[in-house]
Amino acid sequence: MKELIISVESLINSEIKNLVDKRIQEFTDIKQESISKIFKELCFCVMTANCGAEKCIEVHEGVGDGFLSFSETQLSERFKELGYRFPNLRAKYIAEDQNYISMLEDKLNQYGNEQELRDWISKTMKGIGYKEASHFLRNIGYKNYAIVDFHIIDLLVKYELYQRPKTLTKKKYLEVENLLKDIASKLNLTLAELDLYLWFLETGKILK
């Protein structure tokens, strides 16, 4: 773990910290926005499963407010026009999720327990598992979730901190999250901040 901590500390002491701080502030600002903007962020997280983040950002911007009003067919066609990888299935998920916008707003306003909030989102919203629920909540200003995907796991494997699982079950997800909590604590970072630093170590980019 010491080697990874040293690598992250080197980023904290570089200009990368400014980029991370700026992105975290952007996430925090979204938390104060309307439910319409927050729902569009959820749609982005539905899109990113097994699809490159940069392409998803491009397509997400191209659809815009269509996430709020397009039918499944309209959304699928727009996805195809923009070259999105999973136009039909993700359009189906998002069209179903439109029915839960008001309920999502209520849940975000009422839940004090962040673990229960993530559980509710992953069980209720279509196209959203534990990783996507964590991604969504991080992107709207919650700082205590880790976005565990195989990019992060590969990094932990590289530093000999974890053995790569064949599949990422909920149990394995929480195991990795607990490991990341330990690393974040040693660095005096939130999980949201640590995720951005680890993502930069693995990809050389700060995205969302």
C-alpha cells in the first residue's frame, strides 16, 4: 500500500490537485441544481457501463434535455445518430427511469443514510448497479462512495493490494470499497477525491 500512497501523494503535490479540486467543486455544485439536471447526470451514468467515458460525455451533451422528454424510440434514434454503442437497451432503461424522476428527487431529499440511498437507487433505477449508483452520487456531490470498476481493480492488482476477481459481485464491490476507504483515510482524502487521483494514475485523465 505504501507504494500506491506515495504515487497518489506525488499527484496531490502537483498541478493535478487543482484539476481534482475543480472537478470535485463541479460535482458539489450539481447537488444544488434542479432535479432535471440531476436526472440527466443519472442518465450519463446509465450510459457509461461498458462504454468509454469520453464518448459518453460527447453523446450526453448531444442528447441534452432529450433525456427528460424523449420516448424510448426517439432516444434510441438519437443515440444511433450520435454513434452511441448501446442505443436500444440504454434508451429502454432511461425511458423507464423517466417515470421515477419525482421519486428520485424525494429520495435524495429524505435519505440521511448514504448506504440506504445507494441501495435504493441500485434497486429501483433501471440500468444502474452498485458502480453506476456510486458514480451518479459522486457526480452530484456525495463524497463517500467509491466507483469500483476494473480500471480501479487493475490498479490495485498492479500494486499487489487485491486479486482480480472473475466477476464484480456486490460482496467483492464492498471489499474493494473498504480497501479504498483505508487508502483514502491514510491520505486524508474523501473517496470521491481518491477516485479521481486513481483514475488519473490509470488513464492520465480527469473526467467525470
